[in-house]
Amino acid sequence: MRAVDIIQKKRDGLELSSQEIEWLIEGYVAGTVPDYQMSAFAMAVYFKGMTTREISDLTMTMVGTGQQFDLSAISGIKVDKHSTGGVGDKVTLILAPLVASFGVPVAKMSGRGLGHTGGTIDKLESVKGYQVERSQEDFIKQVQDIGLSVIGQSDKLVKADKLLYALRDVTATVDTIPLIASSVMSKKIAAGADSILLDVTVGEGAFMKNLEDARILARTMVDLGKAVGRRTVAVITDMSQPLGTSIGNRLEILEALDILQGKGRADITEFVCELAQIMLDLANVQKTIPEIREHLTNGAALKKFEEMIQAQGGDVEDLYRPSKAAYVVEVTATQAGYITELPAMEFGLFAMRLGAGRAVKSDDLDYETGIVFEKKVGDKVEIGEVFAKIYSNEKISQELVTEFQKNVKIGNESVAVSEIIEVIS
């Protein structure tokens, strides 16, 4: 076979055979297919797409290019969750210990943030001493002991995805459904969980900008999971505004702690409880929303989170400390009314400029910086009322504050917001 023939075939919109896909991916990992040819292939997929069978073959070939975790030593149904990315998405920090507090083992590998999206691992690393790199043996033993572990993705897991994602990131081929679906599901399948909850974000701050594309991606990933015997459910969730009240690593840890103590905003608390209900159902545990919410108010979920932090070397005292940002600037409303838009992309990029996110993978993070919103879409504001605070380690100019204010849209009528748009199973 020749890579050029495979590229040409996909460029012309033809269906590739299983053997052609396997040859191409394995050759890329081995170094016999160069970056420039794989870039051309990714662009051909971007414009011509792939059939369900091609995506399935691509996914399983990618799984085979690295280590696969065997979690069979952990008793019970192991559940995992993945988000396709967003702004202010601290859901895993709350959801994982909440589900584990019901005796369901949660063995989760999470990623880092890039661009306007935040990563769970970065947030956990803002806690002094927390270890994100664990051996497979330590990972499994911790889940056996306390029912919960959240670690970074192993470099040995799905080598093809690691190489291909870096290439897609610099060749404008990230946001194409076949490559997103195969990237996400190859890692989830290799990670070894029995059941998977997929949070497919849609809107201004997500990779999927419209509902139809989000539905196609969700259905594709659910079908991939089911095809290899994993119970898989996807929820399509709104990412038109930042999730919750905080953007930034330390700030999101603090918001997660508030929610784990039953003191968070009602909307995100309800959202996390609904996701927890789906995850518990995937483990054949049926609980009502009030029963789940009780684990946020009675300390059961918080205790599980603290146990995980401690088990992975984190300082529980440091967990609760406030942000050490040198400057905290209050942002006030320039008119009265109801907040109608808080564009997630704009505020994600704004937080990145403060140091809370990475423009490129090699960037260092400032864990202390970010944004905290006192008001969200649908909330009423008065002229001069503080609706947000900017946390920075460099002085904030009035021009920057004005830019922040211009991104906030205020109208005369309240706007209803629903976090979960649709469930696909």
C-alpha cells in the first residue's frame, strides 16, 4: 500500500477498507507515514467525512496502538465520564466524588486544557502536592481502597491519538466529527471502564457550534461505545455561557468545594445531580435527584473528594485556601436589566490572557488567576452593581475592564437557560 493512494481515495470521497485504515494509522505511529501525509489525510477527512464503519475501524486501530487498562480487579461496574470541552467546566471535580460516594467505583483519566477550554488535571494540580501521574497498579489499588481516582492520561495510552491530536491542532482539523469521535472513544475504550457518560457541549464556547452537529457527534460516540460492549450515554449540554460561576484553576476548585458542601448555585448543582443520576444508572444504581443532592449537603461527596486529594499526595489544607492573585478587580454593570449573553469563548480567551489557560501546550499556567461571575444569564442587574471579579497577578487596566463589560449583553427580559439540552442513549 501507499499513503498517497489512501489519501487520494479519501479525497475523492470513497470509503476506505479496514486494512487501509489499519495500515495508515500503524504506519504513522511507526514513523513510516510522515506528518505531511497524515495532515493531508486529516484534511481529506475534514472535507469528505467517514462512514460509521470507517470511524469504528479508525477508533479500534487507534486503541491498539497503545496500552489498554484492565480494571477487572476492581469489583463492581466501573463508570467513566468525558466532556468534549468548555469554559469553566469543573463538573468532574464534583461529579466523580459524588458518584463514588454511592459506592460506585470511578476510575477516571482526564486531560489538560488548551486555548479557551479548561482541563480537569490542571485544576487538580493547583492543589499543593496532588499527583496526576500514577502507575496502573497504584491507580487500580486506589479505586479498590477508596472507590475513586482521577489521574492524567497515560502517555502509553492510544499513541496514535497523541500524535494525531497534536497534528490536528496545528492544521485546522480539530473540529471534524470522525476525528473527534475516534479521539474521544479510543481513549475511553482503552481506559477500561464498563460504562461511559459523554458530555457533548454545544454552543459558542464548544467545538460543536450547532445542535445538529452535536447530535451527530453524540450518536456516533454512543454507537462506538455500544459496538465494543460498553454501556454508553451522551448528554448534549449548553456551552453558550461559562459553566458555573468561575473560570480559572484555583477559582474552579473553590467553586467545586462550595457545590460539594451544598452551597453552590442552584442551576449547576441541579445539573451535576442530573449527570450523577445518569452515571449511577449506568452502574445499575437507581437514585432520585433529592437522594443525590443529599450527598452534597450531608458531606458524603465532600469526604470522598478529600480522600482522593489525600490519597494522591494533595494537601487537604491547601485545598481550601483562597486565590493568591495580587489584584482582584470588580466589574460593574453599565446598564440595568437582565443578563442575556455571557459569550463563553470570549471569557475563556480573556481568562487565558490572564494566565489561566494555554495558547500552546508548552505554556505555563497561573493557577491563581481567572474570573468569578456574581451574576449569570437570566439574572437581574442594576447600574453600578458588581456582576464579576477579575483575578490577576498583573495590574488590570481600565481598557481591559471596558473590554470585559462590552462582552456582556444586558436586555429588558430574563432569558431561560437549560444546561442539559438532550440525552442520547
